Amino acid sequence: MSLAVLQPSQLRHPPVLIGSLTEVAAAYQRTLQRDPHNAIALAGMSVVALASRQPESAVLMAQAAVAAAPHMIPAWVALGQR
């Protein structure tokens, strides 16, 4: 399955990622290498960590997302998923 990413400028919602969990994580990691404070990627990695049964990492990523963009609702939602 291929990975498709829709940029926030194309949507009114956060990016939609379609693919395997590994592909999604890799895409977020590439984004975070370029921009370590990218709130969308941090929130996404939080969800990936949660899906991978890594709740401590999920909380840390969600907290980082909220710190990077306190106005971004998906960051708060990711934080509430723990």
C-alpha cells in the first residue's frame, strides 16, 4: 500500500495519512527531522506510539505537540488518548 499525504493547506483538518503504521511513522519522523517542533507530526507520532502500545512515548509526543501548538485541537485530542 502506498502512502498518500494531504497537506494542511489542502484540508481544513490535519493531514490524512494512508498506509501501514510503519510508513506513517516514517513519514512523521522525516517531518520531525526537518522540523522537530512540527505539532502535526508530534501529534501523529503520539497516535502511532499509542497504536504500537507505547503509552509513555505517546504521552511525551502529545505533550510536545501541545507545547508546540497549544491552539491545535488534534494535539489536545492526542494527549487525551492515553
